[in-house]
Amino acid sequence: MEFDFVVIGSGIAGLTFSLEAAEHGSVCLLTKRKAQDSNTAWAQGGVACVISDEDSFDLHVADTLEAGAGLCREDAVRTIVTEGPESVQAAIDLGVEFDKRQLEGGGSELDLGREGGHSRRRILHTRDTTGLELETKLLAAVREHANIQLLEHHFALDLITTSKLGMAIDNRCIGLYTLDEERGEVIVIRSDRVLLATGGSGKVYLYTTNPDVATGDGVAMAWRAGAAVANMEFVQFHPTCLFHPQSKSFLISEAVRGEGGVLIDADGREFMDAYDERKSLAPRDIVARAIDREIKKKGSQCVYVDITHKPGDFVKERFPHIYETCLKLGIDITKEPIPVVPAAHYQCGGVLTDVNGVSTVPGLYAVGEVAYSGLHGANRLASNSLLEGLVVARRAARYVLENQPPGVSMEPFDLPEWKSGDVTDVDELVVIYHNWDEIRRLMWDYVSIVRTTKRLQRAATRLRNLKREVQEFYWNFKISSDLLELRNLVEVATLIVDSAAQRRESRGLHYTLDYTERDDSHFAEDTVLRRF
């Protein structure tokens, strides 16, 4: 199969790029599950964007730089922030609806929320299911476009590069292999423009707010293809994941605290004032560490978010999804506080790119959570992720069209068919599931909110052994989505540990008991890993 553009991933970044590119050529959009299974669809908070006259680009930039703890690229931050309104309007033109509030003199305006780390109200939202609204409307537009072929249940195995094929030319991406899960066949796809929009890697941890699809596939594929990755040590743990045995990955949006919710302990005491003057609205890295410390100090299982002092009707109207979900579990959030714990939430590092999504491998682009564009630095400011997905995807499409336009016949590379070798079905799937579970547990125990050098060393040693075991499975047994995800998980876990071991300081989301202070004299730069 040949396409002008191939997009891997059906979240906000992949959908936005596909719609832009499809005006100029054929697009193949691959997704390993159903198209709506993405981190975007799970996003509750909203899109951070300067809309109000009381706000400014400079304030949004300053808030982002402060949250990023000295590692944001200011030029990238300013570009993404200033192009936000135009990109948001493009989404609105496609049918995306954000909440509005009625004005006293008649009419209405966009209702702006506030979240931790923001100095102004600037969060565009659709109640507490903003990501689902974006996903639904953009996906509908993709399905209607004649130039886009959407292939669901197609798991991208590996990128095809000239180096992998042993060609004596500079390394570049020229296609990929993908597993058609319904037919059990591996398909070869030829394209000179491949975009990774595969989202994050939350499932590398035992406790996460992410859906099951978030297994770090894009970073792992890019790394195997020779692309540089950056800042993988900075994994954001959302402070408030619902603590309940029947729901282990449900997020309690930061917007709840933005609308007045406060963090309390089991005795009903507010505790954030002991950690930061912004209290419950401090940036996520500060809040997550504070909760972690409170839980460990008191031997508690969780802390609580309390918004019971707000009118019940307001809470139900503003947070209907959270209200209904908690009520089904026996928690009436208008009358009782919500039990919460931190959980892995967002990958701030990723495939090293510029603000146009350009990776270090020609022909390969990356946008969204899979990429490190310089926006997030050492810690992501709340609701900047959907903004990045919209803006950078549009920029990437414009860049590709200007610098690598379709229309010229592709070079006739003879791409080899996938060779599975003499493989058999896995006779003991329990081994795969055991390795999957072991990776996630060791990452949670050794490489989570608080780290030490010894913990990182133990994690690295065990991951090396696990990597060998997984590789043996990969080459000797018939491939499946479970095996492919396991292969990618162990790769990404290793990159996180290797990056964390190099940063001998505490900064943003990387906090180690062996180096508790920030060290700008040695570590005020990105952690960049290169395979070759």
C-alpha cells in the first residue's frame, strides 16, 4: 500500500494533521484499537488558550515557563501559545462546542475555567468531557473526508528506514509494517511522510489515569528507527486519581480544584498551605509530591478533594461526568469529599522534535504526547497538552507541505515483506502477562514520584533481563497485540530509567532523595538519548 501521508494514532494530534494533509494528498490513518480509543477522549479539563481581555500571551507564556522548571524552550512556548486562538477557532469551525456562559446584558461568551499553575482563567472546556467532544467532532470530519483511509485495529509494528534496509544513504523513514489484527496479517505501507501521534505511556506504571492503549508505542518505534528522544525522566503524576477498588484509573479533573475544591486529609484538615502558597492550585508536581508525603507520613491510603461547600446544582452542572461516575460508586461529591491518590498521567518527554514536529530522522514526524517539542520542559502546565496537539499538528502539516510536498512519484524502494520466521503460537500467555505486570510494578516501586539512585539501579538491572526475555518471545513466537505492547513497554521503561539516572538533581517531575536540590550549573538542559 502507498500513501502520501501515514498517520499513526487517532487522538487530537493525529486527527488534526490528517484533516490538514488530506487537502493535499492521500492519508492513511492507523489506529491499533477503535479510533476513539485515545488519551484525547479521556481528557477532562480542557484547552488552555488566551481568549479573555484580562489575560495575555505573556502571562500564559510565563505560567508555562514557571511550571516547566527551567527546561521549556521559550520560543516553542511562545509560538504554541500565540497560535492557540487560531487553532482553537479551526476546531470550532469543525463543530467543536465549548461551554458558554450567559452575560447579564444578554448574549453569551466562552466560559473559561482555571486550573493549577494558571494565573488567569483560560481553560476552554465542554463541562468535564472536553477531550471526548474534540475527539468526536474531529473524528466525524475524518470519517467524512474522501482522501483519508481510516484503518482501525491496525497495530504499527515498526518503522522502515533506509538504515534498517542496509542502504548506503542517509537514514530516513520510508514506510512501516502494521499488523492487521482482524486478518492476522502484516501489511507493508510505503510513504515518505510518516507522523507519530500515538500518545503517551501511562500503562508503563501500575497505577495510571490513561486508557489501556497508552503503551508508549510511538517512542519505542522511533527509538528503534534511530530517532533521538528527550526528557523521558519527566513523567507527570496527576495528583487526583479516584481511589476506589472498582475504578482504578478514573481522573478527578484539576478543574474541580480550579472551581474551589480543596485537598484535605482524613481528619478534614487542609494541608497544601504547608507546601506551597498557591495551596491546592499549585502545579501538579508540587501537589503530587505533597500528597505522596502526606499519605506516607500518616500511613493513610488516600487524601480527599472536597467541593461540598459549593452549591450542589453547580457541581452537577459543571462536572456531570465526575458526579455520575462517583455516584454509581456510592460517592455523592456534593455531600462528601472524593478519595484520591496520585497516578501516572502524562509523558512530558518523548521523540525529540522542533515546534513543527520534525524529528531527527528525515521523513518521520511526531506530534502530541509522543513528542518533546519544548513546550512542557520538566513539568506540564495543566491543559497545555490539547493546545499543543492542535497547534503543532497544524504547523507540522504546513511544514511538510512546504518542505516535502506530495505529488512527485515516490522512489521505487523495494520494501521487503515482513518475515516472521519459524514461529509458533505462544503456549503460555501467562508469561507475557507476568512480564507486563512486573514491568509496571517495578516502575511504580522504583521510578515513580520519589526516586533514589539505588532504586533506579535495581530497576535498570531487572529491565535488562526483562528486555532479553521479551526479545526472545518476539522472535520465537507469533506476534500479537499483547506481545507488541509488552515489547514497547519494556523499551519505554528502559528509556525512562536511563534518562532518570543521568539527571543527578531534583527538578520538576524528577525528584530524587539523593539530590534534592535543583542544579542549574550542570543540568539546566534536556536529557537527550541517541541510539546512533
